[in-house]
Amino acid sequence: MKPSKDMSRLIEIMAALREPKTGCPWDIEQDFSTIAPYTIEEAYEVADAIARGDLDDLRDELGDLLLQVVYHAQMAEEAGAFAFPDVVQAITTKMIRRHPHVFGDEKARSAGMAKGMWEAIKAQEKAEKRTARLARGLDPEDNGKGFLDSVPVALPALTRALKLQEKAARVGFDWSEAAPILDKIEEEIGELRKALAKGDSDSIKDEFGDMLFAVVNLGRHLKIDAEAALSGTNEKFRTRFHYVEKALGESGNTLENASLAEMEALWQQAKTAK
């Protein structure tokens, strides 16, 4: 088996890895649930390569992510559900249908108009799925699922909070402006203080989550993605902490031996350093 730029070779490799008698024992043992965490991890690796501006890494990470798609498709084919060509057909059908301004006669004079078309067609597709469920004798309004249940559970918690809020806002369940959300955050901080005073670990966790949810809501109204904002802050923290670590090393000291006061002084220097 030789490497190739042909997509079919990757599919062949995946099939060989899953072959019961001659494949890889580890790959054979996997299922959708065990592979899902790797799929999420690879998506993050792609995002990381983009953030670092490393196109060589991006090429490799996109390959790793593509492997995940092929892996899931191979397992689905083994189960008699669908195969990789069906995945390709599904997404090409969706993209053509949702871009009538590119593949049809519609016109979009701006990105906003294009997004509006996308949302309108998406809503139409959902209505068609609802009709199909009715035809099969299923309850499209419930069947064990609610309005927000289409938001994936596997999303990072901050991102899922944003998606839940955005979807609820579509039916009018939303704050009219950002200012009252600050009051809500202060209210949640007060509830957290009460829980801390009681020492109730379950309540503390619950109130802490409520506070984070309110902060995400504020970010949404300010047009700030909480996940992206926190990612930036994480990197800022890492950079400043590295400054502290490096400065201590240059003075013959270490993180383990330095006092909090010494580290704090260097931290303040890091905040003003370029």
C-alpha cells in the first residue's frame, strides 16, 4: 500500500485497518463513541495550527481530521447505514441547495443577504424533516427532544452556552440589551457568595455555572464570543507566566523556590513588557 493524493486510497487504508482478520487490533476495537473524542481533539488541533499561522501543520492536521470523517464513515458502512460517498453526497447536496445565489438564479448583494438565504433554506429543510416525521407517524414536536436539543452536547461548555442562548433568542427568549445582564451577573455572584457561606459544594458548583452562563450571555450581546475571548486570555496568561519563569531563571531562581511576592513583582513587569 503506497501513499496517494487520491481520496480512494485513504478509504482503502481505513478499510484495511478495520479488516477483522488482518487489520489493526486497536482500530478494530473502536466504535463511534470511542472515536468521537479524537474527532473533537483533531478539530482543536486544526484550530491551533490556524491560530499559530503554521500552514505545514495545518495541512497535516486537516489530514488527521479527514481521517476521522473516513473512520466514522467506515464504521457506518460496516453497520449497513451509509458509506463515505453518501457523506459526500449529503454535504454537496446541502451546499448547492443553500447557495442559490451561486448555483442558481438568486442574487446576494452582501454577506448578510447570503447568510439570510442560508438561514431561510435551513428553516425550510427543518420543516420538510418535520413533515417526513409526521408521515412516519412520529411526533415532530417532541419524540423525546425539545427545541434546544439539537445543540450538540459535545461542544465545549462555553460554546454550547452561546449556541443555546442564540437558539432561544430566535423565539424571543432573550434580553433586549446588554446592561441588565450585568445586574444578572451581580445577582449570580451574590448567590455564589451565599453558597460559599453555607459551604454547600453542590450549590457552589451550581451557582458558579449560573454565573458563567450569564457572563457568556453578556458576551453574546456585546458581540464577543466567550470561547474566543477566554482563549485569548489563556494565551496572555501563558505568555506572562513564561516571562516570570524566564526572569526567575535569569536571576538564578526557579518557580518552585520563588516567593509569591517575587512572582507577583515579575508578573507586573510582564504586563508592561512587549
